[in-house]
Amino acid sequence: MPELVFFSGTMDCGKSTLALQIEHNRSARGLQGMIYTRDDRAGHGKLSSRLGLVTEAVEAVADLDFYAHVVGVLTAGGRADYVIVDEAQFLTPRQIDQLARVVDDLDLDVFAFGITTDFRSKLFPGSQRLVELADRVEVLQVEALCWCGARATHNARTVGGEMVVEGAQVVVGDVNGPESEVGYEVLCRRHHRRRMTAAAARAASLSPDVLPVDTPAGPPDRT
């Protein structure tokens, strides 16, 4: 039976790479899919991974009706054997409902990829609706790591290398962006809660207040 599958994880855990791998595997067997994405790092209408792979995609703007768009392609004589949607956290709950209808009414598999929570550890509306509706939710097994080496479970937004917890839910940035700009970093829960980014940890390690200080031993007491 066709399924709506939500592949989730933190940033930098290979979601887009897996989306491209699924597309490659299915197209190599003669199948043809519809690929959608939103606000990809490579620009408008692109699905890309940090490994350098990229393919063309339909930009899933806020008013795109997924069901109507797929039906339009099929009605015009096009072909669609499955649907891939990257950056699904940015979709509206209504658009997630449309993807579920693609599965139920058109008998097509839909593979959605996205992060679950934002930089404040709050659910994205699109991700929340996917968790509610998906036939399966798959947590990606490629673990992103916090700077401390622990498994990264939270996404942090940084400005000038410092973690921020206020602002718009969606601001485009990347984990590999310059520290002087808006960027993102994956952290374990402990360091997300403490707002301790890699830059903050480096600064703390250089502070004389946190370095161990050896007190020189004085002459032995002969009294």
C-alpha cells in the first residue's frame, strides 16, 4: 500500500542526501517522481545535499496545492510514480493534508524529509502535522554530533557565533555559514539548554577563569 513517510532528524544528519538517494534508486528502475523542496541552500527550485549532489525540484511556495499540482501533471499527460518533498518542516499543515490526499486518492508514495523542531525546540507546524498523519515516522540513523561529541538532538540558531532564542521561526541559514551571519548549529540537549555553542566553548576554554591553575609549592615548613 502507498504510504506517507516522514524522515526526520536534526540538521546535518543527511536528510537531503537520503532524499536524493531514494530518487536515484527509483529512477534507475524506470520510475519517475515529482520532487519538491523549499528554501534549499542551493537556491530556488533545487534539492541539494552538503555532499555536493543537486537536482531540479519544484519550489513548494506557501500557496502551492500539492494535490492539485500532481493532478495537473497527470491530467496533462505527465507521469508521477512517487513524490519526494524536502524541507517539509516549512510546509503548512494544510499542505501536509494535501500530501496525505496524494497518497490516499492517487495511490502514490510520498516521502517527506524535514527537521522536527526549530531553534527554540518548538515543533514546526508542518512537522507536527506530519507526525499526526504519517503512516511511518523514520528517525535517520546517521547521527549528527554536538561539538562535545555527544549525539546532537537540537538545532540552534547563531548570530555572530552566539546562540539566540528569539526571532522568526524561519530564517534561512546553514550549519556551514560564516559565524558573522545568521547560521545554525546542532547541539546535544545539555549544551542547547546552556546555550553553549562551539564558539562559546572555545572562548571559555581560553578564559583564565576556567583554566586549571597550579599553585607553586612553597618551601617546606620547618617550624
